Amino acid sequence: MTTPSTAFNNTILQRVYGEFSEMPGLHLTCQQAQRLWRLDEQTCSDVLEFLVKTKFLHRGRHGRYARLTEGPSARAQLAV
């Protein structure tokens, strides 16, 4: 099982996960996500990449992160 790095905590992870869960059409670059959630670049990148590794998000064209429509949910992984 993948675990989040120490660069971010479960509260931040839940917030990002929740936003993508509530807005399935959400597509954000890392810079846009940084501004939205007021995160530093490294923390934002770590959170987004963790959610990619858990197959909740994917990084698409132009570096935009979006929710996967198929595959396992990250919900179980967030109990870390």
C-alpha cells in the first residue's frame, strides 16, 4: 500500500480528495491546485501524485489532474 509522504497530512489529502469527488469534471494543473487550496508547490505535487498512484486521479494532457472514471477508489487508502 502506498502511504502519503510526511510533506502533507491527512486533512489536506481529505480536502483535495473531497473536491475532486464532489466535482467529477474538475481538471486542474498543479499551479491551479496550489492557488485553490493554498498549498506550497511541493505539498501540492505530493498530494496530487499520491492520488495518481492510488488510481483516484490521473494526469492528463497539459499536466491537468482529473478524476479517473474507472478503477479503485482512493477512499480506503485515505485511512492512512
